[in-house]
Amino acid sequence: MQFKNIIGQSTPKALLQRMADSERIPHALILLGMSGSGDLALAMAFAQYVLCQNKQDGDACGQCSQCSKVEKLVHPDLHFSFPTVGTNVTSDAHIADWRKALAENPYMDVNQWLQRIGAENKQGNINKEECVAIIRKLSLKAFEGRYKILIMWLPEYLGKEGTRLLKLIEEPPDDTLIILVAENQELILNTILSRCQLVKVNRLNDEEVEAGLIRQKGLSTEKARSIAHLAAGDFNEALSIAAQPLKDNSSLFLDWLRKCYQGNGVEMAAWTETFADLGRENQKQFLQYALHFMREYMLLKTTGNDQVRLLPEELKTAQNLSKIIGFGQIERITKLFNDCSFHIERNANQKLLFLDASIQLNKILRA
């Protein structure tokens, strides 16, 4: 992974480049960013840059033997630690799965990872045996380069076991670099936080997500922009939406609002029957769109400024609705959509759920 392949994140990129170029690399770093921000990808790019034998223009060359091994995730001086499931299971047991997962999507979230290794409903953790293995690996001399590097993804899963790594983090062996990639600072032991330099990884903006989708997935500008609005800075979420069959959620949503406003029971039931056949993932995406639309509609109604995150046709729809949906109704509609999302996640009967939602929406719109 090279810096040039990272979506956005110009500020943390520049900081990490300066650290490596000046050879003033802290022995322990925390890259802190929300899910889908690219913090793990950034850690990979930084590790490759540090190990590269022929740095060029602020980036790894991508061609030397060190770069080749890092990109294949087989460099002997680059170690990984991540959540697993089980009391004595270490990261080494899942390293083949890890390599495949990172190659497919370095923006993945922890749920995707745990499901990949068969966690089902079990909790992930970074356990005692993993900590012992980390200490053992980092006590060895570097095999090929100057640095030994550990990338730990989600140190939040260490819990109290993190105390076992305090001495290693505070006084690691020479030329050892520990990179913790985290999402929730509050779940990390303060004693670990105090021993690391914090690098904040920003939320991606819509333009960066849009550009990333066009570059990686070859999407049209309009589709990429629409997905970027829904993803809200989470590139992993953007990739998930892009992977679903193309649905015109805008037209579907407007059609539902129209039928609910008119209150024709036969038409609402027919819409529900059709919608139930779309499948759970498409229904979740539809509700995500509906919540996004209502947020932007509220902003439009509050400020009167049409510079909202809606495409031209969506903006026109929102403006037309201003005489129908008032502030009091927005909150109730938003709660209804959130409730539907909650129940869809828990495999509720889709026909009953959305028929009931249609009836409630009719009452709200006619209030």
C-alpha cells in the first residue's frame, strides 16, 4: 500500500512522511479514526514507506524487494495483531484470512472481519496468548531491514490484557515501531494512550469518497456522488452500497411518500408487497437513503439554503415537500425510519413491518 493509493487524508499523510524522512519516528503511534476513514490503510502505507529501500517523492517506490513483500503482507519484519475469537487463539491462526481480507478491502470494519473468521455471535478479543506472542516477536532482531514493525488493529479489544504490553510500548527494543490503529479512544487503557503519540485520521469528505469510488469502482460521477452522500465519510460503507444492485431509492422513496399521503390502503399494501421482495440489504440501503433525505430536508427547511447534500432532482423533491412536511413531523418520521432499520437488522417480518410503517406514515403526514 502506497500513500498515493490512500483516499484523502493529506494531513496525516504529510505528518507520517515527515516523521520517516527526518528519522524521528516515535516508537509507538496511535492512528485514531472512525470506521471507514482509512486508518488501517494509512498504517500499511506508513509501514511500507519506512521499510522501502528507494523512497521517491514522499512515497514508497512500490518496486523494491521490501515494498513487494509488504504489499503481499509477507515481510518478515512486519507483524500484525487483530481481534480473534477464543481464549487462546492468536492472530497467527488467521493470518491467511487476514491477508485476503486486507487485499480485498483495507477499509473493512470489525464486524466484516469477525464474520469472515466465523465469529457468528461471539465476541472478538486480543487475548493473553496474543500479547505473549507479540512480546516474543518484537524481542527478535530485524530479519531484513532496520525496523521491526507491529500494526495492531483495534487495540480497544485488548481490554485489561493491554497491561501486559505496557513495558514493551514504553521501552521497546531498538528500531521497533508499534502502530496502533484505533476507532474508539475511550476504550483504550489510559496507560497505553499516555505512552503513544496520537495521530488523528480525519473523516473523509463527500468529494474524497466520490473520487475514491470513481477511481476504484469506475462509477459514474452522479452515482458516486449519491453514494458518497449516503456513506457520510465511511468509505467501507460506500463500497458496501456500491456492491448492491443499482436501485433508484429517490423515486422509490417519493412513491412511498405519495402513496402514504394519499392513504389508499390497496396501493400501500401493493407497494409493501413489492418492497418486501427487494431483500434485506436493499431495504437497509433504502432506509439509509430515507434518513439521509430527511436530515438534508430538515437542513433545507431550517436554513432555506439549497446548498444541501442532495442531487438536483432530490433537491426539487425536497422543495416540493416543504408545504406538506413540517418540523414536528420530521422528528416523528425520522424516528419511524430508525425503528424500521432496527427491526430489519433483527430479521423482522418485512411485509408486516413496512405495512405498519406505511399506516403510521399516513397518520404522520395527515396530522
